[in-house]
Amino acid sequence: MDPILFAFMLLMLGLALLVIEFFIPSGGMIGIISGICILASVFLAWRGWYKTNPTALYIFIVSVLLLIPATVIGTLWVMPRTRFGNHVLLQAPKLEDVTPFGEEQAKLESLIGKSGKTVNMLNPGGMVQVDSERFHCESPGLILDPGSDVEVIGVNGNRLVVCPPSDRPLDLPNRDSTTDQIALKSDDTALQPEPQNDESSPLDFEMPQN
């Protein structure tokens, strides 16, 4: 076989293996084989053109030096734009893919405090109708029958959190700081020992007098 033709074949094989190295993890083995094929192609080109056509040899070597980074850059540019490349690279999902849409989230949060009725049994998830619209919902550990009156108390992802109005958690009342201070003072006073009156509790012995 003509060494020049064999050099071109090894060069194409080496570049193809270089591309495969990005898609198939091999611990660098495919990359090593790719490098051996490319070096062998340069050697065969040197044997075929060194004496007969040195200019063609130089052009071949420069082409190899340009094709290697071009192949790497081209592969890295194409991979993220293909479905298979996305699976190989394991790119992080985009923010809009993992975060609920802003307007939908704001709409769900605007329903907090409103009343509605369950469409089906909540066990604990299901559907609820609020303002003539149906939404996915869940009840915190409660099983509710269809048609039960509920109140929206929160949002969990893309679901409304509902519960019967009678089971709505009550907010703790605000306490006046002045009242707290008075209560603390009264508690401190209660903890202090009562002073003893000398007249009511005489000593069991007489004090010596000079």
C-alpha cells in the first residue's frame, strides 16, 4: 500500500478516535490510540515525501497541527447542541426548568387566605376549586371528603396547601413588652424570700449585754 495513502487513513482514524474519546469514557485509552495513529501518519508521510516532495510533507504536518485543535474545539462546540452530548456532559438544568414560573407562583401565593371547596377526596393530595378555578392541592396530614370547605394556608411548589377553616393554625397574639416586664418583675418578687420581722420572730437566746 502507498505510504501516503496509509498516512491519510491513519490521520482520519486518529481524528475520529479523538472525537470518540469525548463520548465514550475510556480512562484515556482511546486518546492514546488516537495519538499513536496520528504520529504514525506523520511518520509515513515523512517516509513518502521527505526526499521526493518536502513541501507536501511540511503542509501535511501543519495540517495535522491545525486539525487536532480544530477537531477538539468543534467537538466541544457540537456536543452541547446534541441530545446525546447533553447526556454525556450532564449539564445542569436551566433555572427556568427547575423553578416554577414566576407569574404562576405569584398567582398561587395570592390565593393564600381564600376559601374554596375540594373537588375530590384529598388523601392528602387532590384538587381544590378556588375562585372558580381548579388547582392541585394537598392537606397537611388530613383526609378530606369531596365538597369540603377549605382555606388556603400556603403554597408547596406548584400545589396549594389547604385545610378546613376550623383547623387553621392560629397565630400567636402579640404581647406587650411592658406587660412582659411587669410579669417578669412580679415573678422575681415572688421568688424572693419574704423578709422576717424581728418582733414577730424573737430569738431563742438572749444577746449578751455589756
